[in-house]
Amino acid sequence: MAERRLNQMIRQVRAWRTGDRRGDELHLSPELPDADLRRLRRLIDECIDGRGGEVAARRRATSIGASFLDLNAVGRRRFFDLLGNDYDRDDHAVDQAIAAVVRAVDLDERRLAEDRLKTTLEPRRGRLLRRFVGIDGGLPFLIDLREELLPLRKDSTALASLDNDLRVILTSWFDVALLRLEHLDWNSPAAVLEKLIEYEAVHAIESWDDLRGRLGSGRRCYAFFHPSMPGEPLIFVEVALTRGISRDLPPLLDHTLDRLEPAQADTAIFYSISNCHQGLAGVPLGDLLIKQVVQRLSAELPNLTTFSTLSPMPGFRAWLDSHIEDPDLLNDTERGLLSPGEPSLATGALATLIGRPLPRSAAELEPARTALTRLAARYLAVERRDNHALDPVAHFHLANGSRIERINWWANPSRAGWQQSFALMVNYRYRPEWIEANHDAYESEGIIMTAPDVAKLLGN
């Protein structure tokens, strides 16, 4: 947990503890033994029930949150199990509320019964979690609380339900109407710039000079902020202003190259999108960010006519490794290129090529180029999980309304690029007039839009 972001909350806890607070202060042992668990449960009950009024409830929530920080991994797991199991909805009460709806004899009675059912369906812990939002530092506390819960949510249905409750609350508080889009540049506060270096998750920022280059001529960076977390970026995107859709990553990261002035560019390339807080996973910030940046750039630079990404394929290697023994993996042309005269050995030749360390040049991998490019298109546009793209980055952009524009050979010849996707990258193109229709087709029918060149790779 990033506890440094909870200083506000801790200060408030200390303020409450300066006076006589009638036993609300908790000092829990790190592993949360049974006796402490019972004390914690009593305080949670009082907080949920609002005993003593709203001020007292917030004070108790603050004490509960501060006590969580004192727990070790065992104690925190017990805390999560307590909320997941003991503060879920009351199944018996839900059954009774449903029966009341069924028994209703007129519309007024039914509406009252439905309202009671809605209240009954809310888990008791929801009132506790919302208490945190109203205290200083409470919102980042919920984000970090969920970040710790995420690795545990598959352990039980109770923890999965608790995670969903947290996600729903965070989604409501990080609605687009509450977010502020900011253009960050070299004159932005140093504390914010430091966080860009810390949170960059796609292409690491190596130094302050590297960051200066990413914010300089021909480059843009935009981030979302929330009024309850000033100076703390939630998610940010790095943009290169270019002529034409970029095929290669190195020129975008090489700050020694000449840069276009914004008025000379016709294309905006989104080459890195970083979510700063894992606890906000599943909260739709990325799609909102891209769409708002497209709108802002279109308004500021009407010369921009094309909006595209240059994106990784993080799961391509793992997918291909799991299919390398498939006898139908390669077509006749690819077998001939990989193993001239001995097509039966082609799969082994491909496995040898992709199993080596990072090649020194694309030429060493040339026999596999045709196969890898087609298989990348198949991986992105054909392979599915729950009728959605298998690759997580592809799913993100396709759900946002883009289409797969182009597969780029030897686009990221770094060690990370080789380990993820054999140095291939992909362009996803956003056209404002397509976004809604593409989104609807993908979400409702699983249709993945592709440019003609990608469709050709797929044999369409």
C-alpha cells in the first residue's frame, strides 16, 4: 500500500486522538487476533449504524482506517475476510423483501416494497466504505485498500464481492464530471513531474532529461486529476505529434531527433498510457482520457486529422508459446520461408528463432517475418476470451471504439519489446465519427474492426 498518500488521514486521526473520544481509538495487534477482531467489529457496527451522529461516525471511520495501517499481511487479510463475510447483505432479509414485492397487491405497495428491497440488497459494509470518502485522505485510502485486496479477490466469492463494492464506489467518485484534465509540461509542479517518472508503466522514463524530452517540442502529456487528490495524477497519456502514423517506437523516444512544430503535424500518436493507481483498475479512466484528449487536440490543433496509438502486445509471446506445437499454426508459404526444402521442420525453426535472446537486427528474424506478422493479427483480432480480444491492451482500445490499423514489424527492438511480442507493435486508430459504432459493435457482438491491410493478413 502506498501509505505515503495517507498523510492527511493520519493527521486527522492524530487530531481526533488528542481529546477524550470515548474509546473510539483502536490499538490493534499486527495480526489482528480474535480479541482485537471483536473490538474492531464493535467499532465498525457503531460506525455503520451512525451512533452519535455523522461527526462521530466519521471519527470512528478514521480510527478504523488508521488501525488498518498498523496491521501486517495476516491482519489485513483478516480485516478483508471480516468485511467480506460478516458485512455482506442479509440473505434472509433479501428473501423476505423479494416476497413482499411478489405479494404487493397494487402499484403503490409494490413501489414501497421495491424500495425496501433496494435498501436490503446493499451490503452493510457499503455504509462503512462511504464513510471513508467523507474524511481527509479517505478517498486515496479506499484506492489503496482496493489495491491490497486485488491479489486476494479470487480466493473467495466474499472477497470478490467486497472488491466489486469498492470498485462501484470508486467509479461513482471518479466520474468524468468530477475529473480535471490537465496538460502537463516542463513548467508543471516538480512534485507532479516526479510522479510521472514513478508511475510510467509502459516505457520507463530514464532520467529528468528523458522526461524533459517527452514534454518538449512535438510532444504532449495529459493527465486526469481529482479535486480530493490535488497534485496526484490518476492516469496520464503521452502523445507524439507526427506526420503520418508512426511505425517505430525508437524515434518517438529519441529526443535528439528533430521535432515537428505542432502546426506542422497531421497525426497524434498515443504511445504510452499509464494508470497511476492499481486500486482504480476497472474504473473507466483510460477511455475517458483518450476521448477527452482527442477532443482537446482537435480543438487546439485543427491540422490534426489522424489519431492513433503505437501499442504493445503484452500477451503475444505467451500465446504463441502455448500454440507452437499446433500442426496448423503455419501456412504453406510460411513453412517454405522458415525451412526451405524441409517444410516439416518449419515449426521447429520458428521455435528456435523466437527462443533466442534479443536479436541484434531484424535481418536475423527475417525468415519468421511473414508468420509472426500474420500470427500477431490473428492473436489480436481472432483469439478471444468471453467474446472479447484476448490481449488486454487490444481489449482496452477496441472497447474504446478504435480499430486495428496496422501490425508493425521490428517496431520496439528493446529487450522488453522482444520478450513481450518479438519486437512487433500495433497501431489502433481512433476516428471520432467511428468511435461509438465501433464500441457498440465490439461490446454487443464481439465484432473487431480492422483496417484493410490487417483484414488481408487474416485472409478476409
